[in-house]
Amino acid sequence: MVLGMVLSISACKKNEDIPLNQVPIDLPGSLSLVYGDQQEILLPENIRNASDLQIRFDFNATENVQINSSTRLHDKLTEAVTIEKNTGKIHVNSTLLYPNGAVSASSGSKIPQSYKITVVASSAEKAFEGRQSIEIEVTPAKLNIKGLDNEAAIPFTYVLYGNPANFELEAPGILLEGTTWRIENSTSLGAEVTLKSNQLQFSASAGDPNKKAEKAYDVVPSLQKDGFSVALRSFRVIFMPQIKFFYGQYYADLDLTILLNQLHIALSNGYKSTPPTLYPQDYKSTFEIVSIEKDNKAFENIDDIFTIDSKTGSVSVKKNSVLTEGAYKVTVKALTTTGLGFTTTLTLNMSKGE
């Protein structure tokens, strides 16, 4: 009697031990994200339709480096890579990870070159098991420098000596909680460049000590989490001499300026001015008329009586019978080779008999 019971139980166990079929999981083999991005991967229909679907993630192929005193990398991966069972979607949140290859400035730990994850899916009901490896790479996000062209490969700007050089750093789309700002190349820059929160500042002594020559600074600010740079941007600041732009003469050796911007000319006669002074002249590019006023009121230059030589800046007045006596103030803009624009005025006092 007892023997029969034992045999019966053994037979039942054997029937319940159904072997699982190994099935492929059609998932992408690699995934690239910029830090801050999130991405979803939909499981294949034959996998996600199992009512008792079990999904687990194996991180053993990724080195479990120490992140901080209480957290290791596998802990972060467990938070960042999750499954939504009701939709059958794998969710990857790069904000909970770190850019690959990053080295912590605080601990010296290095994030592996990629995150290697094995997705294991199984179902007792449909008697299958599948495995698929995914290699995830996270790259650093790009910071923005407020006021600069952040579409450029390396944003840059010119700063005139004597003008403040302060720049606000922005990290669009990135959660700032638990992060700190840092200058990656602070050692090579020295004390002339400092960072307070997200405000990068140059000291008044930055640039050429004599304020006469250009000097460029390449700065690499970054946003860090646990000492790892998660966003950064290289940009260039070029200090340059103050530009002198006026109608008249400048004697650099004496630092002497002679203004010739108030002239008296005969009404109706043609006239051509001498070119303006733009110093240092290496920055000279093009000139244009911005506006014209007659006796402090806007004057419409309909017949192009007033013109300018775009290469030299000389202002010309056509011989005409349209103009009347008065003071014609011409505002001229010089666009320098740096992209900076400067304006000056030339007033032509017209009267009969001049």
C-alpha cells in the first residue's frame, strides 16, 4: 500500500516537469542614448502575450564598479532598466546611469565602455524561455552657454578688454538634483576663470596684461553626478583690444585722437568723406549706413543720395537739388572680422555758399 503511493507521487512529478523550449527574442542588439534620454523597447508579440510572462535582467557581463560608499553599478542598472508587464515594454532611463567610459573625479571609479545586459524571458504556461543580450551605450549630454551659438561645434565669443565676461551654463532637460558644476580643465586655466554654481566668470586680469593683444581661453565646463561628468561643453572666449571707430585720425604711438565727424559742406554739391578710422585695423571688415537724421528727425534716403563704400566706410553725397539746408547725421556701422559691430556718426552740415 505504501509502495503504491510512492510510485504514484513520482509519476505525477515527472509529468509536471515539462521542458522549456528555447525561443529567440527579437530585440535590438545595441542601444545608444544621450544622457538624460529615455527609451522603450517593445517585446515581440509571441513573448509579451504570455499571461504568466516572467522577465529578469542579468547584469553580470557588466563590471559592478563602486559608485559611492553605499551604491554599486548593478544597483543603478536595476533602477534604470525595468519592465512594464502590462505593456510588454522594456524601459531604459539613462538619467539613472552615467556616460560610459566616464571616470569619477571623487572616487576614481571608471564606468565600463558599455552596459551589457541579458534579457531573460520565460513562461511556464507556454513552456518557453528566451535570452537576448543588449549592449547599451550612454554618451554625455551637451551643456548650453547662454547667449552663444550652441549649434556650433565649439561655441565662441569675443570679449573687449574692460567688459565683463560672465557666462551662464544651462543643462536643458537634465534633472539638476544631486549634481554639481565643475570646470574640467581648471588646472590649465588658473585663477582667471572661476565657477559659482552655474555662473562661469573671468577675472578682470584675464587676457593680455597690456590689453593690446588677443588671448583665447578654451574652457570645458561640466555637470557632474557622483563625480562623473554627465554633461559638458567646450567653448572658447577670446579677449580682444577695445575698438576705436570714428571719423577722424588716430595716432597710436601717442594715443591721440582727432575727431573729424562734424563737417560743413556746400548744399547740392557732391561730396565724399575720408574713410573712418577703425583701430586696430586688422579687425576691419565691412561698413553700412544704419540711419540718417536731419536736424534730429529721421530722414528717408529715398533716392540713395547718401551712399557708403562698404569696403572703406567713405560716405558720399550725390550732387542733387533735393536736399535743403540743415545738419545731416549719418550713423554708420562697422562689422568687424570678429562678428562684433560698432557704430559711429558723421554729421554733414549743409548750407548754401559753403
